[in-house]
Amino acid sequence: MTVRRVALLTAGGFAPCLSSAVGGLIERYNEISPEVEIIAYQNGYHGLLTGTKVVVDDEARKHAGILHRFGGSPIGNSRVKLTNAKNLVERGLVQEGENPLAVAAEQLRADGVDVLHTIGGDDTNTTAADLAQYLEENGYHLTVVGLPKTIDNDIVPIRQSLGAWTAAEQASEFAQNIIGEHRVSPRMLIVHEVMGRHCGWLTAAAARSYRAWLDTQEWVPSIGLSRERWDIHAVFLPEAKIDIEGEARRLRGVMDELGNVNIFLSEGAGVPEIVAELEARGEEVERDPFGHVKLDTINPGAWFAKQFAEKIGAEKVMVQKSGYFSRSARANVEDLRLIKSMVDLGVECALRGESGVIGHDEEDGDRLKAVPFPRIAGGKAFDISQEWFRELMADIGQPVEAAVPAAH
């Protein structure tokens, strides 16, 4: 297959891998196929629909390595669902009666794109596959190679998505400052709300990283600087049953003994209950173009804080969200290694015309490969039966019971 022009596109929410993945793709093409032209659509599918793009020129190719030093995305993101025509018409991205997939596909055809590299979650990558199928049916072959981006680490069947390790590390660093607030008032309740709509992996991994940091510290209990006060006292995930009354009794004992309680909360934990409560009151629950509940409008952290504050006798309550702090960070060493391996294979697949999402396939012995698009899905549940998580929960004294059978 002859590849003359490739296009890059980042979409969805940020993760600590986007800038580095863009830089890595440019570097790899420079190394093995420098004659290939590279363009980048601005702000994801928004730029593809409007034809807004930049050419990766000689200067950008020469300095692509600088992108590894930054978070965010140099080419911009957006939340655009190409199958939600009504929303796109309202936003002025397509005209009434137009098929957004056709508009996007025709832009790719007009730009002479042979390979589209998408860096995003399951929606981003499966949408790209839909574009490729549309073009194929209309006599234009497009190779699509996706890179799996999500801090939730919830893409089926990908073992580890790009940016998730860094996000967990950053959520831990955020907590290292926030939990210092536990002595600002007697009987203090701190809720650290972590991103994770359907999957609790990030919250669990952040808790593990934070407690590993605690292991490296020295303490002076006689003056009040104790590990017990700085520790995590509860972790709530979407995959685990939440017994508010039982946990309130347990945490009341922690509050009585230590004078503070620290909770790590996945933002997706308890959402069905919150939505049901709001709708029962006749309130409208806002949703995004993908149909997801807008979590910032229902405020899970505040809801949980309200449930526990009175029951555990908290005098002061603080809810802090680490999401944007974590997801906009630059990639750490672990993620840089993972990005490098996936980018290298992604370019190789692109040059030989093999489409798919690059990742370690959990259903094929964790082999790094281009996973076919029909097998890609979102919403992979975190497995709360894993030994490391069970040990963590046992250490903090919190019972663990699955809310529903793990979905795959």
C-alpha cells in the first residue's frame, strides 16, 4: 500500500498522553517514512466537519519531541458525536438534512487522506471505523489506526489505555495536598472525587498510589502527625455495593477516634441513585451529546458528603475534584514507554494498510496488536476481585461486595 498523506485527530476528554502520542506519531513517520505528508485536524471531529486543519511542516517535524513535555493536546479536542445529527445541526457543524458521516468522509476524501490516526476512547475510534466503512462503500479506501486514550482504563479488550497510569499518579499527588486539610477543623470530612463515569479503575489505582506514598513517609504521632489521620478511610466505586448506613457506622468510629475521615470517591459511584432522587423530585437531569449524564451538574461528591456528614458527626466538609488536574498532566515515564510501543506499531500497521485500535489484547494473551474495530467497546468494569485491591480494602477495614456482575 502506498501512503502519501496521513491525518491525526485527538478527541473526547483530555488524558496525559495526547500531546506525547501526537509527537510520537510524527517522530515515527520521520524515522521510517519521512516522505509521508502529515496533517492534523483541529479540535477532533469538529475540525474534520469544518475542514479546519494544519499541515505538520518541517519545523513541527523537527521539534516533535518537545510535545512529550506537555499535557493537553496541541491539536485540540472536542466532544462531537457524528451520529447525533440534531446536535450537530444545532451547533452549526452540519446543515439540516446532511449526514454528518458523509460530510466527514467527504472531507477526508477531499484532503487526500490515506491513513487516519485517531487518539481517543471507544466512541472516537468506533466513529473512525464508521467513516472508513462509509468511504469503502463509496469507492475510497481509508486505513484507520486508533490509539486507546482514556484515564478510566475502560476500553474492551485493551489491557491498559494511554494516560491512565499518569492520571492515577496525579490524582495521588493532588490528594497529598488536599488531605493535609484534615486538621483545619475538628471532625473534618474530606471527599476526594476522582473521574470515572462507569469504571472505578482510576479511583482504585489513585488510592493505591497514594497509599504507596504514605509508605515512604516518616511520622511523628506524639504531636499529631500520624499515618492513620492521613490514610484513606473509604473507597467507593461503581462496581462495588455501597452500604451507606453500614459505612456511616464504621466511619463514625473512625471520626470519633481520629477526628477526621478521608474518602476516595469515583464520580460514577451511586449515580443511578442520585439520578433517581433528582427525577423523583421532578428535576431534569442534563445529558451530553452521547447521552451521558453531565456529572458536574449532579455533583456526586457533594451528594455523598451530604449523606455522610450528619451520620458521622462532621463539623466541616470539603469536597475536592482531581479530574482536570490529573487528565491535563504530561505523561509519566510508564506512559511514555507505553505510548512509544503503541505508536511504533501503529505506524507500522498504517503503512501496511492494517486498521484497528492498537493495544494489548486481553482476549489474546495480552498481545500488542491492532485490535479489529468491531471488538472495541467502552464501559469495561474494574475487577474488584483483584488481589491488590482486596488487600487495599482490607487494610482500610472496608468490606467489599460487588454491586453487579462484572460486565465485559
